[in-house]
Amino acid sequence: MSRVGVLALQGDVREHLRILESLGADAVEVKHPEQVEDIDGLIIPGGESTTIGKMAVRFGLLEPLRSAVRGGMPVYGTCAGMILLADAVTEGDQPLVGSLDVVVRRNAFGRQNESFEADLDVEGLDEFFRAVFIRAPWIEKVGSEVDVLATVEDHPVMVRQRNILATSFHPELTRDGRIHQMLLDMIGGK
């Protein structure tokens, strides 16, 4: 059974844990640097990326996270998690885990009241995925080794680069575990 951590500094932690457990994973909250060594994969949840980044620095988690991701640990970032995994953002200055060769625009789809849902055609899934976008970012620039798995209005909203999976949207707010299963498949070597 895969042991999957959910970075538990801020954001949709419980929702990710619930979906992972429904898929048979051993899901645990990650709050301390030493916990990073005891997991097979990691989810960096949505929330507020600047806050999560600053808390990761304060609690000594940023460097262990960088080391784990660069070392090949499968990781999945949703919304703010995608921002944190990016190599760069278009505006602002905040701590980043990095390693995902993309440039992200924060809140690109608009403010909270402009949040929306959309049926996405996701590469690797047989049926559309109903995605929830809340103050969602999009990817402005994609590196040559990054595979775009889904778009909205020609903007990449789901990508994969080797051991890193990232989405602009929040699959944890649905009952559909297919995106989380992609992470579990990555952990299993698929």
C-alpha cells in the first residue's frame, strides 16, 4: 500500500486525505520535515500559495520538499500546489518548491466570484472530468519536457513532467478519484 502525504500547512488537506483513503492509499498529513522521508508520494493542496510557501520556510519544509521532488518522489500539486511546484510565476515573489518547468499566472481565471466548473477532456481518461476552478491559475509558458494533459480556452490547466503532476483545478472537491489515481499510478511506477 502506498503511503501518500498531504502537505498540511493550509488548504484542502482533509478532502485530499478522504479521496486517497477511498482509493486504498495510506494517507497521512505532512507537517514536519522528517515526515517527507517516510512517504512514497506527496500532494501539495490548493489554498493560498504565498501563505503555504512562507509556512513551508518557517517550518523547515521547503528544502526537504525540494530535495524529494528533485530526487524523483511523485508529487501532485492542485491550484496553489501547482504554483508552488512551478519554476516561476508571472508576478509576485514567493518561496517555490520548483522543478516543474512552467511559468504560472496566479488567479488567471479571475477572483473568487468568477470561479467555475468545466468538463475537461483529460489525456489518459476515457470520460470528461468535471473540474472545479476557484481563483485558479493557468500556465503561461510550458517547458519542452512538460506534457499538457488538459486545457481551458487554450490555457494549460493540467500538466505532467516526469514525477510531477499539476492541475489548476480542485479534483478533491469532487467525488471523482481519477486524477488522484494518476498520482498513485506514478507512485506504482506507471
